Amino acid sequence: MTIRDCTDADVDAIHAIVNAAALAYRGVIPDDCWHEPYMSRQQLIDELAAGVRFRGWDEDGALRGVMGLQSVRDATLVRHAYVDPSHQGKGIGGELLSRWRAEAPGPLLVGTWAAASWAIRFYERNGFQLVAAGEADRLLRTFWTITPQQRERSVVLRG
């Protein structure tokens, strides 16, 4: 196992992991916010162009999990944290998050769906705390580019 920086050669693997793992959100997040694929390849390329840097858990030459970080203004955002469903529950996400936290300049912020209780529990187990609703709305408006529907149904955690 190796945690490594992802490169342009990993785009297809990142895309596959994100969309396979994001299926957990189907039926949990509102239908007006769900689409398939959850993230198009072009959206991923746009995220990379916007400065999202990915790290991946590489096992036997294959990515099993990915997590991105993005600097936006004076904040550092955790972006697109996903583990291949066949490898979930093995500590991959926690290790990726721990590695990013050790290098991030200050606290990290993560936004996720309010209905994604498993994601919220993951971040809380890893030292993050939910921010109050009013502060979450301010942070979502300031640091993320998301639809009003998504903003209304999201939470922010700080770690």
C-alpha cells in the first residue's frame, strides 16, 4: 500500500472510484440533486483545473481510494473523498484524511450532504466538528460553488 499524489494518468481511475462510491448517495440525497453519473469526467477535469489536488491509496498498482484538497481564499477544503466500495471499512479514508491533515496549513473544511449520516460520522470520528447552520451557510456561499438546493441540504464540518 502506498499513499501517493495522483497524476493526469489517474483521471479515469479517480472518476471510476468517485462514481462507484457515490452510488451510496442515491436515494439519500434529493432527486433534484442526483444525476448519473454523479460526477462526469468533464466535471472532474474542471475540478482539477480549479486546483483540486488528489491523493490516492494505491494497492498493488491500483487506486482503491482518493481524496482531494483545494485551497480557496484562506481556507483548505476536503473535496471528493471516496473509497472503492469493495475496499470500504479498511481505514483507507481515515489514512488519506490523516495524511492531508498533517500537511494542510490550518483547519480543514468539508461540506457534505446533511442526509449522509455515514459521511458525517466518518469526519466526526476523525476529529471534525459540525459548524452551526448559519455559519455553514456562510461557509458554503463563500468557499463552494454549488446550487442553492445543494447548499440548503448540506452541512460543513471543521477539523
